[in-house]
Amino acid sequence: MNIEEIKFDCLYFKGTVPCKPNKKDHSLCPTCTHYTKLNKKILIIKLGAMGDVIRTTPLMVKLKELHPNSHFTWLTLSPDILPDDQIDIIYKADAIAFFNLTHESFDIAINLDKEEEACKLLSAVNSKEKYGFTWENDHISCATEAAKHKLLTGLFDQLSIQNTKSYLEEIFEICHLKFNYEPYLIPLDQQLSEKWKNNFQTLTTKKIIGLNTGCGPRWNTRLWPISYWEQLANLLIEANYFPVFLGGELEHSKNLELSKSTGAYYPGHYSLKEFIALSSQVDLVLTQVSMMLHIATALQKKLILMNNIFNKHEFELYGRGEIIGPPEECICFYGNTCKKGTSCMNEITPEMVFKAIINHV
């Protein structure tokens, strides 16, 4: 065959390696019956944090629905949290990725990060349509009018406090779309998930309550007291539930201590891939605002969210749970120190949380 016969505009064209049809049945251009003309090339820039990357995936679900047979590229700092079977190219943000992205063309390019490098990249990318945050006159700017609301709420606390839109409503509006409860996407290893299912079946037939005790080091004002976790675990055990302490390396010592003092199960901490599989087997998740919030949402788990310093309207639980805050509204908006001297997370009692759990499990 001749190079001129290659269908470079085919959805399956991979650039430097054989395409799936060629691997499957040795199909060749130009007579291949699998040829599908590429609709659009779409770029999403969402670097991190990891939880923010997860909660941006409903946007891609919507874009796939609106633009079938399109090619998707995603730039991020957290490629492991994205499902590679749903996205054609996942770039980890580095100099090579930036070079590649500024040397190709897109039909739609979206940047949902306000970081300077992300804004400058959207400005430099060749795309017919651009949405989100860009760079003009040496400062952050909006690609369209629709991004102004999100920019302003990010710059001024007073405006952020007044916001009544969820994060998903905001990012859909930025892209001139309407959020209709499109689901999250997450890479779930079915074999690992089945392993944890079998593991739990050997331990219990009771409802499994995942207690995620961490929230990362950035905003320590989110932390619930260790003694409260202990009291809650005891309440759950007495009520014939099976509490399981969850967390990462930062929570390992805490969870070992809690498991020892309560007798509740702690499986240990694992890689992200295995943690997702483990989490897929619990019936309900309790967490402070953390990456676990987004993993549980992606896994469509029932969820109790403890929140104090963030705008509660930001979070979308898809009707599967409840947000619990202190009785009096927190005054430390996005604060890492408590203005009262004692964190208002202490005002969210184990009894309050226990009641919410049994109402939803």
C-alpha cells in the first residue's frame, strides 16, 4: 500500500503503532471496514489535586455524549486516577507534554485550572474553541464570559461564601453546558475488587462502614478528633455494623491505634489502585473533605461527608448521602487555623454522625 492511502483522519489511527482493527483482523487502509471518521479532537487541562481530577470526569462523559467518535486528550499531574480505557491520550504534565500540545491542533480545548502554567498553555494551544481560564496581558483571564463567575469566586472569599452552585455546575457552565448528574469515571480493577469482596465475605455478613480518618495536610482544620473516631467505631460495633478504618500512609499509625483500641478492622494502606478496589466493597463511606469523597462518589457509594471550612454547596453527592457540619456555621472559611482556638469539627459529635450513617446505610 501507499502512504497516501492511510486514513489519518480515522478515529483508530494511533500515529506510530498499529491500530486496533489492524491488530484484531489485519485490516488495512483504505479498504478497512472499521474506518470511522474522527469527529473532534478535544483537550482537557486539569492538573490536580487528585480529587479535583476525579470530580472533573463527568464533564468528559457529557462531551463524549455530545461529540461521539471524538479523540480525547487529558493533561494532569495525576494520570493514575484517570481511566485509560476512556481517554485516548493521558499526558502527565511535563515539558514534553507541553511541547506536544503546543504543536498540534484541537477543535475544543478546556482549561479548568487557575495555575499560571495551565492558563498559559491554553493561551498557546491551537484550538477552534477554548473554554475556561487562559492568560492575557500577563495575568489570568477568561476564555469566555462563562468562566468569570468561577474566577471571581476563586479570587474573593466574600463571593465564594455566597456561591450556591456545585463544582460540577460551575465547570459545566464554563464549557457552555448544563450539568445533568453525569457520573464520575474512575479506574476500577475488577480482579482486585473481587479479591476484596472475597476477603470481606470471610470476615463478616454485616453492613460494612468505611471510616476514612484522614484529609491530607493542607487544611488541618478539617480533622475530626481521634477520640471521636474511636467512639463512633464502638457505636457501630454495638449496633451490629462492621466498621473498617481506611486511609493512606499518613493515617497508618492512627488507624493501627484505632483498630487496637476498638477492635474494628483495619486492612492496612495500599497503592491507589488497590485502595480504590478495597473501597468498592464497603456499603457506606464516612469521610472529611478529602480525596476519599471523590473516590466514594465515583464508586457510587452511600456517603456521609463531614464539612466545616468549605462552602457546602460545592459538593455534589448525587442524592446518595448527607453533609454534616457543626451546629453553628464555621467562621474559618478555607482556613488552616481556627479563629476560635478550638476546631468546630469538635462540635460534630459521634452521635450525630452515627445517626446519619444508620439513616443512609
